Amino acid sequence: MPGFSFTTMQRRKSYTGLGKIYFWTASIHQWHPLLQEDTCKEVILDSLRWLSNHQKVNVYAFSIMPTHIHLIWQLTAQNGKESPKASFMKFTAHSLRKYLVAENRLHLYQVSLSNKRHEIWQPDALGIEIYSRKVARQKLEYIHRNSVAGKWRLVKDDISYHYSSALFYETGEDRFGFLRNIFTVFDGR
């Protein structure tokens, strides 16, 4: 195929700007199951909580899977000179790196790059703008089904998976202290 390049297809960088709502996915380097550990999942939650409490993001939905995360979020304000997405990626990478050093597993994340020796997150996070209630519903269902679909089957049903927002959408209970209902954005409530 003329003009086709595997590396072009492999990278899926996408822009996420302030004020818009995005479905966003980030994966761990080489799909290692680092986020299988609850300690590592808590790093993700702590970062989202901090960014939300400091009014840098609105978090509408999430699911923390063993090898990746899915979010529906809105970046609302810069965190100093960097975007809240960059702050999230940097904080979680540093925290997860410390965990890997303590567990003697950092070597699994070694890379041969001129600017770094280890990589926690793959550099190809995907952001897709959510522009309607219909798209929001579709992405929300995808996120929540992720823990019970395909190869994962982490729990018997999506609301039983602790590390997602599924229970929030079923009952309204926010166990994490940072969730907002995406439908209030589109329904004007």
C-alpha cells in the first residue's frame, strides 16, 4: 500500500484541549499488566482526585484495567505551565516508577531513547471528543463493559468492578469523591 507505514499506524496521538470533553485511553508500556496491582490503581485514583479537587479536570467516567485506563474527562485549567493531562501522565509515571523500583521490576520498562531510560506509559494515548449525549452514552457503556468483556472478565458484572465508575451511574454513589454525571452536561441539569 503506497504511503503506508507500520509506525504511522502504531502511533495514535491525538489532541485534547481545555474545555472539551474527551473519551481518553492510555496504555502501559508494552501492555504490561502493571495496573493489575491495587496499589498502582490507587496512584491513578489519587491523581484524578487531586486534579479534580484543584479544579483542573472534571472526571465523568473511568475504568482502570490491568494494562490501560479509559476516562471520560474534561480538562478545565492549566496546572501551572502544563496541561492537566501532562500532569496526570507525569505524576502517575513517577509514582509507578517508584513502585517498580521497590518491586525490582523497573527493568521491564526499559527503553532505548535519547531522552529517557524507562517508559511507563506508551506514548500513543488516544483522545476522542465527545460532542453529543449519544456519543457519551456509547463511550460510557464501552468503558463500563471493559471489565467484563472480551479477555478480561475481571468480575461478574460491571457494577461489581471497584475500579470503575459503573456503580456511580447505577446508584449515584461516588465512592471516589471526584465523579460528575456526564449526562448533566448534555441534559442541562
